[in-house]
Amino acid sequence: MATFTNQATLTYNNTQTLSNVTTGQILQQLTVEKTSLQQSYAAGERLTYAVSFVNSGTTDDQNLTLTDDLGAFVPTGLTEEVYPLTYDTGSVFATVNGAVQTAVQVTSEQPLTLTGINVPAGGSAVIIYTAQVNGSAPLASGSTIENTVTVTGGGLAEPVTATESVSVSEAPYLTVEKTLSPLTVTSSQRITYTFLISNYGNAPAEADANASITDVLSPVLTGLTATYNGVLWTQGTEYTYSETSGIFTSDPGAITVPAATYTTLPDGTVSTTPGTATLLLEGTVG
């Protein structure tokens, strides 16, 4: 809502006196709202945004320009802005009063700038587009991408803005890598399987995540021992193993992995250091 002020000057007999100041407001006939169709984000995911326009006035709003900052911010310790979102080229879809509008053009992708937006008097328009969460997006627990659009032109008394905030997903993201030592064995030789479990998520995998590893050891190992993060496990408590079938299963919840940590590099991208845990299975072949 734009405001304006006015003050008069009265001059007489080489004397001037000022009136009181009057203040008025120009009611904005155009309202803008921005909404994300996703409630949270994770690395590499795609977000869909809808920008809605409503013209409550009696005159058309023509040739409007929309600028989307794509969540631009300056990371702590840096001086340059980064963009955590990358616009998906060609993804813009626009309607006016429900009919497809083809006049909207993309003139810049970073920040995203759209021109040729028309909203008729008493009418509405919707613009939908997608953007991908890129390597500069904050991933630590509690992070958000705050995204603002600014609409100008079309006879607007002042820019109209709308902001949408999407929070990062709070969850563990586990991977497992298995290695064998030695690679060449003979009968009655002891071997070691190493399972490196990595958590790339911003939340730890606690016992209630019920993480478990199942493996069919072939050839079947005898005299099996299981060691988790340097602590010897007890069969029947932390795991089960059959020397007949070779099936090993850790107890759900016995595996816990700390959350990842994140570092913003000088180029503005985020480096992920996963939390890790190690399971060793040792036994004799044959």
C-alpha cells in the first residue's frame, strides 16, 4: 500500500507559514501470492512454485514484470550472494482467467525475470514454474530456502512482493559399502567383511530408525564374530547368524549413525561430510 504526503505554503507580507501535513494512501488493486507445492526440500529435489495474481480494480494491469530471487542469500563467512535454486528452463506455464497465456517471456534465469504478464480488471492470473535445489542450498538441520517474487510495471504505484519459505527435510539418508579382505582366500582361512555405513542426512539414524543389515554369506563362515564401531556384538542380542544358511541379520536398531555435517566452500557450494559407522564380520571359510 503506497502512501503520499502533502504540505502547503502560505505567503503574505514577505512571510511564509506552513500548513499541517496531510497523509493519504493509494490502495493497490493488485495482490500477489506465492506458494510452493512441496512442504520441504532435500539436495537435488525439484520444487514447483505457483504465483497467483488477483486484480480487484476496474483497470487492466498490463505488461507486468515478475522477478524471482530464487532464494538468493549471502552464506555466513562469504561476501557474495549465491542462488540455492536453479530455474528449470522452459518450465513456465501461465494462465489468465483459466486460459493459457503465451505472452509471458523469460528474459533472465538468474535471478528469474518474467515479462509480458497481463491481469485484466476483476480477473486473475497464475504462473507456475519449477526450480531445482542445487549445490548452494543449505542442508543443515533447521535450514530454509526463503524465496521472494517482486512484481513491477503495469502502472503499479509501488512494487508488490510475495515470499514463500520451504524448510529442509529432517531425516537420515544412509548408504552402505561392503569390502572384503583378503580378496583371495583358501579353505580354513579367516576373512573379514567390512560394511561402511554413511549418513548423508541432517538427522542421526537413531535406534528408532530400525536400521538393519542382512547378508547371505557365501561361502558360509564358521566362528563368526561381529564388531560394530570397535565393540564386539553378542549373538542373539545385537545380531543373529546361521552357520547352516550363512544368513546374517543385525537386530533392528542396533545400527545407529550420526548426522552429516556441512561446510560452505569459498565458491558458495555446500560440502557434505557424512556421519559414519563400521561393522566388521570375521569368520573362517569352509
